[in-house]
Amino acid sequence: MTDAKAAAPSLPAVSPAGRANNLPLALLWMAGALLSFSMIAIAGREAGRGTDTVQIMFYRAAFGLPIIVAVALATGAARTTFTLTRLPLHGLRASIHFIAQFSWLYALGLITLAELFAIEFTAPLWVALTAPLFLAEKLTPVRLAAGVLGFIGVLVIAQPGSTTFGLGTALGMVAAIGFAANMITTKLLTRTETTLCVLFHMMWIQLVIAAVLIGFKPHVADTTTMLWVAAVAVLGLTAHFSLTQAFAHADAINVAPMDFLRLPLIIAAGALIYGEAVSPWLMLGAAIVIAANLINMFGERIWRRT
């Protein structure tokens, strides 16, 4: 599940729990998230040409953490941003997301953007299947059917046992499941924590993890590569800020499927920028995954009317 423009987000931290659902506002925040996540794919692939994935993860957190701290101080949100009240859950979320983001960035150089995003798009379906366990949201026959259909779509895309199934596909699946777990923990945290608080803890925890993995020896690549790395960092902030805001305004089951519009956008970007071909199997699998998300999103309303 995958991560603003040249400046830091200037919006103040949102209030924590107690906010009424506001689906239109959640949709607006998700639009910002999908744009940022789509742009990260291009920045991440370009950055990967000049440095390795762990270094990207390190600089992503190193660039992002001061921005979060500056925003918190500038908006007077330091007290609610730097709180340690739910540190274990913050640590779990940051660690899960680190694994998912690493897998996603590494897979960028191994498979097409379209395939990676199509697999990633099963994350909302994993959310729908697991939200009843962690968020007390209902698992209905419609949502269960959507999850099964989405899994079929992944099988069509990945074609296990064929020559097209490789490390990139496997990492894409790890990323999808990790992003789903990240969505669940994000929703749990936004019941009591502000958006800036969630992002602050994610950044410093992931900075520590990455620093340990690189042996505390960051590598400074060429200027172009470092600019792409910086883009990944800033886009990651806007993506996660927007995503966290969206979850703060609506239920996870309603918010997560809104992200499916990224798929046709990234298919077009892959074809236009990198000349990536789109196979019929990929298109069929992607269509199945999108259909499953649409069923998950609107199926309940249709079911109640029949």
C-alpha cells in the first residue's frame, strides 16, 4: 500500500475520536491519497535505479520525520503529536508498514506497475474480511463473496505455477496483505490519536529499523537519485496523511475500496512512461479485482433493496 509535493502538508492535525462519519470528505482525502500513491510508484522506480530499497526506506523516514515535527510545532499540535499513550500499537503499525512498503518498492523493479497495483488492490478486500475481528465491523455474505472473488482475480493475475509467477509477484502479495493490516491498525489508532501523531511515530520507528538494517551507514547517491528519493519521502507523507484523514472520517470498509481508481491510472502511466505491455490475463484479473471491490463497496445497499 505503497506514499507530496515540494512542500510539507500544511493542514493542522485532526481531532481524534468522536468525529461523525463524513463519506464525501473521506472520498476527497482518498483522492489525494491515490494521486500520491500513484506518483510514488514512478519516483520509487526511478530512485531504485541508483540505490537499494533499504536506503530508500532510510531516507524516506529521514526526510519525512523533520517535516512532521515542523508541522506539529508550527500548528501547535506538539502535545497531541508526540504522545506515547499507544506506543505498542504505533510500533506494530510502523513495523507492518515497513515490511509492506519494502516489498512494494522492491517489486517495482521486478514486475510491471499494472501487475503490482492490481495485486495491491486486494488490500481493501483483506480489510473487509478482517475488519470484523479487529474493528467490530460486520462481515456479511456480500463482503465474503467480494473477498473470494478478489482472491480469484489475484490467481488470474499471478497464475501460480506458470513462468510469470516470480519474486516480484510474491512480494506484491506480501505488500497487499501488509497494507491491509496497516489500514486496520490505522483505523484503530485514529479512534484516539491525531493524524500527525500516527505519522510521527511511523517515521521515527521506521527510521530506526532502516538504520539498523543498513548498519548505520547511509549511502549518498547521485543528485538525481536523491531527488527521486526525496520525492518518495514527501509523497509518502501526503499519501499517509490523506489516508489517515480518510479513515478518521469514515469506516474502513467504506474508505478502503475508494482507492481502486489508482489501477486504471497506473496502467496508463506504465504504458505511456515505460512502454509496459498489458496482457489479457492481467486485464481480466484486474477487472475481477475491481469488480470485487465494487461489490464490497456497493453490494450491501443493493442486497438490502432486494
